[in-house]
Amino acid sequence: MMLVMSLLISIPYGLIVIVISLSGASMGRGQDALALGGGGVVVGLAIMIGLPIFYAIIGFIFGAIGAIVYNILAGMVGGIEIEVENI
């Protein structure tokens, strides 16, 4: 779920980085402008690919930690009981 949520953040953010770097590169001349534009594209793509993977890993780790804490506390307190009736 964290992977999907991070896609909503990382894709627009990566596109903004790409657009800003290319607009900055269009104002320059020569190899420096090409390096700035190309570097911005690489960083934007890295954000769009790397951020969702990072969020997925962090979400898994903290989900596992939350499950461990819940299981420990549920053993002490008794957990949550749900009653279901057929209507």
C-alpha cells in the first residue's frame, strides 16, 4: 500500500524536477547546460523509481514492527473480540 501511495507523490515530484532542470538548462549554453538538463532528467527518473521502492521497504518494516507490538500487547490485554450475527 505504501508503494501505491508513494506513486502519487513521486511521479509528480519527479516530473517537476525534470521540468525545472530542463527549463534551467534551456537558459544556458554549451556542455554545462546539457549536463544540467541531463542530470535533472536522471535525478527525476531516480526519484520516480527509487522513492516507491524505498517507501515499500519502509512500509513493510514498520508494518512488521507494528504487528509484533500488537501481538505482544494483545497477549497481555486480551486482544480485540468481534461478534458477528447472521441476519
